[in-house]
Amino acid sequence: MTPELSGEAFRRYARDWLRDNAPSGFLADQPGYTPPGLEQSLAWEAAMHRAGLAGITWPKAYGGHGRTLREHLIANQEIGRLALPESVSSIGKELAGPIILAVGTEEQKLRYLPPILEMREMWCQGFSEPDAGSDLAGLRTRAVPDGDGWRVTGQKIWTSGAYKAKRCLLLARTGTVEDRHKGLALFAVPMDTPGIRVVPIRQMNDKQSFCEVFFDDVRVEPEDALGKPDEGWSAAIRVLGIERATNRMYRAWRFENELRHLVAACRQDESLAPLLRDSAYRQRIAATVTDIEMVKGHVEPVVEALVAGQAIGARGSLMKLHWSEAHQRFAALAQEMLGMAAPDAPPSTLQAQKRFQEIYLQARAETIYAGTTEIQLGIIADRVLQLPKGK
């Protein structure tokens, strides 16, 4: 049982618990950092859930803690202030879970949700396709009726964590490609179903977290259909709205942690310390601080709007666009500054170089996943600014 606290009392609880329980080897800005393996990450995230710092707003009936979105934000702020590893189950906790809460049956909620929070089942998201990346309305993976269930055939790509996932949140077409937004359905497909083949994609950081997933006449049972067959588009848009606006609310505070680490590493290195007095670099660091405050300025009003029962809609694209572009700029700045270190750089510099090289490579994808920059600009133009369409 976690204490029934709110507001600043909950913040103190979260901060103290993280301080006392976060493994020192998990913190990328501390000496002795060692990237945790999968089993270590699973154990840590399960402990966070038991402590009341994950599944915060989910109903208690489904394994959550029944708290408010404001407390969710507080926990994310405290998590973000530490250089903890990213969740190994973010798809389940931040995408699959919320959509199941929104459109799933009572049986599905009881079946799927507790294992997600307890880190017993990880999920992947089968949305993007080779010819329909950010254009979900153009996807071609087909779901055809098969008795009381379905048969799915097609291909997904850039499916994060598919190699370790127990289930796939799959978007498939029940109509024709020309139907665009109509005739799309969502499924919770077990990844060990016959006919599913996962092919990892080696990335430039030498990781293989992205995958291709092939569905060859895969049987999907009726109890694994999420919502009605023609509601997949609205459900998918809801997922993407969540992903762009409310997922990983800690990003601004993690961004701030990264900036603190960069500045500290430069101060501790005689060859880099002069950069902090250079007017050009000082301006770019100041611009980064402004970017961070703007990301915070996106998050906090979104929380208040949701608490007030308002829909986020296209506003999520503003958050996604600014955060991804700003973080990419900062990653390039960090690489540039740390790249000027002397060959005999101190251990603190070497550690920072390793962390920021990883951040730089990962940031290349941040303007692509969850909808490219171009897609976000189009959404903002059409749905936020309501600009006339060009001829």
C-alpha cells in the first residue's frame, strides 16, 4: 500500500522514495553508471509501480493507484530530475493501457492491465508500415473475418520492442485502402501467435530495438478485438494524441537534467571550461533553457485542461513538434562542445561523451516517431490555425 498523499506531500514522498531506492548504477549522470539489463529494468519498474509511481491514474480495480493527473505530473517531474533509464514498457503503460481503458471491455481491462503495470507483459505498437509511416490512413495490413474472429496479413515496421513484447497493439484495415479513415480496427495480438515473424533492425547506435513484424494469415481471436471494427481510426488518433501530449511528461525535467550534466562536465574539464564563458555558447545554452521552459509550458496547461475534462486534440502536436526539434538541437550542441575535449580528458568528460553520443543518435529519431515534423506542421496548420489548404 502506498500512502494517500497529494500535492507537495506526494512530491516529497516521490522524491524521497526515488532518492532512497534508485540504484546508483542506473543514473547516467553519476560515476559508476552501468546501463541496466532487461531483467534489472523490469524489477526496477515493478518496484516503482508498487511504490505508487507508475499506473498513478489507472483505477485501482485494474492495478492502478486511482490518483489524479496532477499527481502523475508530480511523479514525472521527480522521475525526470534523475538520469534514470527510459522505461522498457512505455508502449504498454503509455499507449496500450490508456486505449484499453478507453475502449476495452471490462474483461479486457481485467485481463490486460494488471500484467502491464506489474511488468509481467510488455507490448509493442503495430501502426507504421513501409508505405504508410506517419500516414496511418494509408496502411495496408488487412484483417478479414474468420468465423467469430479475424485473419490478419501484412507488414509493420519501426515496431519498437517487438522482439521482447508479449502482445501487439495492432491497427489493421477491414475495408479498402481507398476508405482511408474508415474500416480500421484495433487488436491486442499475442506475439507468439503462429504466422507472426519479428525481424530486428540494426540501428546506427548498434541497438536493435526497432523491428519489422510480418503477419502471415494470423488468427486473431474475437476477445482480442479492441472496440468495434470501424472505430480503429478514432482509437488510433486517441492513442497518438496521448503519445504526443501526455506521454513521458518527465521529458522537460529530463531535458533539464541533461543540460545540468553537460554544464557540470564542461566545468570539470580544463579544456572545456572556457566554452562556458564564450558568448556564442552562452547564447546557445540560454536558448536551451528557454526551450526547456517552453516544453514545461506545454505540459502543465495540458494537465489542467485534462483535469477540467477538456479534449487535447491537435494541441498534442505543438508539444511533440517543439520538444523533438529542441532536443535535437541540444543534442547537437552537447556533441559539439564535448567533442572539443583534450585526448587526456578526465573520466567525467568521458562519461558525459558516452551519454551524449547516445542521446545524439537517439534524437535523430525523435522528429520521426509519433508523427514526423512535417506531419505535425500539417496538423497544426489544419486543425490549430485552421489555415486554408494550398492548391
